[in-house]
Amino acid sequence: MTSFILHFYWYVDGIQKEFEIYIDELAKLLKNHGVVAKLFADDVKVYVNIVSSDDVSRLQTALDLIVEWAASWQLQLSVSKCCILSVGRALAKSEHSIGDTVLPYDTKYRDLE
């Protein structure tokens, strides 16, 4: 299995330090909850086919798992960059949140902003 590694740099006393966080744990955690996740650098995209209320709950569970994982690694999420992208014919829009922030629905999303 390929390992996913999040690299970032931090300056400590003027010296650049490289840190690695292995994000395999997050990928496996989401997969174990039936959620497809795509990970690249510091981006995570989750995909859930919503056909029932159980799927709506599964998406919120995935978001909650991401929040818990980030907190355990002392990472902050850029919630302002998050949204729900509905593709195809959707059921009634459900409310999903990260923490106290309700995620907006959008009709398009641009990567690498």
C-alpha cells in the first residue's frame, strides 16, 4: 500500500525543520466508514453517494472524523475553503458542518486556489 505523507516546514529558532505526518490513518479511517477519500498534499476530498438518510449521516460522520483526526495532530482545518459540491440529481439538501460552521453548497469547485 502506498503511504500518504503530509510534508510541511516550520522554522524553529530560524532553522527550517521538516515535519511529516503520515495520513494513512485518516485514509483508512474514512475507508472503514464507507467513504471514498482522495488525498493530495494538504487537501482531502470525500465522496459519498447520497441515496438515503444513512448516506447523509455517513457524510457528516466523515467530516467529524476529519475534525477529530486533525485535532489529534494539532492541525487546523481551513473551514473557509470547504464546501459541499452536489453532482447530479440530489435529494433535498442536507446541512453538514465542520465544528460550528455549516458548509455552503456550491455548483463548482476550483482546485489549487
